[in-house]
Amino acid sequence: MSPVRVGGRVALAAASAGSVAAVRCPACASFDDKVVDSRASEDGSAIRRRRECLGCGRRYTTFERVEEVPLVVVKRSGDREPFDRDKIVAGLRSAAKNRPLTEADLDQMAARVEDSVRLDGSEVASEQVGRAVLDALREVDQVAYLRFASVYKEFDDPSDFARELGLLTKSTAPKQH
């Protein structure tokens, strides 16, 4: 049995093959129920279901959410630590200081970075996270991109900036058929 949030309490759900087969009624503890209404939450992160207990007739609400596997970052030293979105936002904030980016922009970029590295599995190298941050900044603000790149890539002299600026502004003409 696995926990499912029912109203403000957690109920036990009998599950088979990864789906919820039945939820214990919070009033009479019966597993015999039917789904009366089902709809996605406003942000699409959960499914809200209205259920009716066939034993006592009471109606109650359940929410089904995806259980996310914790994301672990493998550092260059080999140490492992949990992914921390706040660290991404702090790095973005430093790079975007005095730039026309809002906190909401930074939060959205951090969420996109997390989503993109999650696609690579539950353990990701810190280099993948850094590249994802650079990709997000490249699309939004090239000055913030250069600032982040200078720290992330450990620039030593002005030629490093010139090289990165060349890569940033480099564009190729489309192929002619």
C-alpha cells in the first residue's frame, strides 16, 4: 500500500502496476469507491479526483502527483550532493547583476536547467549543470552569459574573454541548396 493525500490527510492506496486501484475511505476505511470527477490541477502537476465511497456514500478528494527521484550532482572531486536549485539561482543572480532580468526570469531559467539535467538521469555531473546554465543564459542575456562563463570556465586573461565572445557571436550562413 502506498500513501495518497486525501483532503488534508494521507490515506493508504492499494496499487497495482504503478496505478492507484483503490483508496481507503477516510470515514469508514472501505476500499470500495468510485471516481466521480477527475481533472488536472491548474499547473498540470497533479490530478484531482473526487471519489465516492460505495460503503458509506461519503465523498472525498484525492490528489495524484508524480514522485520525483532526487537529483544528485556529482562534483569534479567525485563528491555527491543533492541538486540545489537555489545555488543555480544564486549563480544566475550574480551573472545577471544590473542586467534587465527579474527574479521570475532567474527562477524560470533555474527550473529549465533542472528539467534539462533531469532528462539525463538521477545523477548528473556538475559540468552538465554548468553547461545547461550557460545554454540558458546564452538564449536570454549574452552579457550575463559572459560573466557566468568567466567564472565557470575559470578565465585567466582577456584572451579567454575574446575567445568566448567569438564563440558567442559566431554565426554561420545557412546552407545554399
